[in-house]
Amino acid sequence: MKKTVYTKAGQVGLIEVEHPQIIEADDAIIRIVRTCVCGSDLWSYRNPDIEAGHQNSGHEAIGIVEAIGDAVTTVKPGDFVIAPFTHGCGECDACRAGYDGTCDHHIGTNWSDGVQAEYMRFEYANWALVKIPGQPSDYTEAMLKSFLTLADVMPTGYHAARVANVQKGDKVVVIGDGAVGQCAVIAAKMRGASQIVLMSRHEDRQKMALESGATAVVAERGEEGIAKVREILGGGADAALECVGTEAAIDQALGVLHNGGRLGFVGVPHYSNRALGSTFAQNLTIAGGAASVTTYDKQFLLKAVLDGDINPGRVFTSSYKLEDIDQAYKDMDERKTIKAMIVID
């Protein structure tokens, strides 16, 4: 089968590998129908020290179950499923508290990778996989796009809003205008925010967010951006949703909050040390981490997509064949597309 690997900095390519096999009793083998490129994949893509043939970090997919291990009872071969990027057990304290993104039982093995491919082995499949009614042929391409967001970016955007405890009437600021930031706008609206300010410098992304529920856009950064947000909101924000993963984005998020505000951060951190002691005088609540993908999908996000209440699939602004995966990365890296979907026949 074909599988994507990093070939050098700024390049990916396809190699032929063995078809995955059932190894553990709770494994599932999935024939991938749609996968995609995530903004987090670009960190490795840009790494000047990346080694040729290095495992690709792609981790989002929807597909058809081809085989299951003996312990899997929740899905069967032929089922159409969302393959979350996280693999919770559904039974530990973390999962039962709604934090399956950081399952107590699957520490260090909780994230998928290498799924920009024709098939994948999904570990800990029994609880973590999310069954979609029917088959891919029953749905429009737009609906398939929305299902694919449920493997990562829509639950991740929602996670930012949840851990920041966004409530009805809140004033919310979203830091980051990529796919996760766009989904955080949708999530803030779902939870009843009265004002949603997106910090963005890109017109196409600003337009998308406004269509999804944002009430204002701020292009400025640093102190100027913070002042502009506070002017629009008539003071600081109740909640800030950080969807980038840089220290500058965290600084921006902390700066827009009023004292006693709440920060939800879901951008994978690419900074080594951000001292929380500096926030002591602000009395802030700060929370974040990997999204509870399976929990949110099963509880309400899949239904919201099926009912047409939300349309997160709009973040996929370009589609590619697997053979064109390198172009998909290049277009993401050059901001020619918000999120690149890979169609596998």
C-alpha cells in the first residue's frame, strides 16, 4: 500500500509498505477514504533536521473498517467510522471525566500518526472509534469534509471553548485563523458567546470566520492588537482560545483577558518555558491539552453535523489525490489553502 513519509525538509513523498495487520486484540484495520494535512504536520515538514523516510505525522482520517481484533465489539468490518487522532479507553478516570485526549491508560500511545495512507492500524479501537451511520456513498462531499474535521480540528476547537468554560453571553477572542481557530469560532457560537473576535491577518480566513459566527476581526498584533480587541469588547475578554502553539500567541491570549478571565489553549506548544507565575496578579484560569475527540463526537458533534447545525467542513478549501500529497503540503505551508483534504478512491 502507499504511505506518506517525510523525504527532506519541505518535502513529503509516497513509499510502498506492507498492508497493516491486526497485532493486538483491540486493533482495527481501516481502509482510509479521506485524510488530510494538519497545521501541526507542518512543524515536522519545515524541520531542517528531518530524516528521509521519517514517519509522517498525519493523524486524521475517516474510512471503512476492514478487520477487527477479537476484543473489539463496538464496530465491525464494513462500518464507516471516524478515526480520532486520540485513542482513549473510555474507562479510566480521565476518560470518564471527559478527557479522553489524555487517557490515563494509554500514556505515550494516545495519538495516531502515519495515516496519510491507504490503510491504517487503529490501536485501542473498541471505545475510541466513532461509527457514522451508513456508508460514504450516502453523503455529499461537503458532509464527508465535515465528518473528517471530527477526527481532530472540530473537537480541538471545541476543546478550547470547553476548557475555557465559554458560557452564554461571554465575550471571546480566538487566537489563530487556521482550521482549529475556525472551528473554535464555531464552538464559541455553539456555547452561546455574545461576541467572538478572531485575530487574523488573512482576508479569506476572516471572511470564513465571520460566516461561522465571528462578530469582529482584528489584524493587528502585540500591544496594538490587544488594545484593538479591548476597544471592540469595551474591556477585556471573558475567554481567550489559543489555537496556534507559539509563545507569541499565548502572550496575545493572556493580554486580551480581563482579570479573572479564562484561557483555553489547544495549539501544540512549540515553546520550552512559559512561566505561569507572570499571570498571578490577573487571577486567570488556564487550561488546555489534547482534545476529547471521541467524547465530543459521541455526545454531540457528530449529531450537530448530521443535523446540519454546524458546517466545519468548510475549512477544507482544497482537495488532492494521495499522489499529490506533496503539493497539498506546499499549499498549506504557503497559505494557499486553509486545510488540505486528501481523497483516496
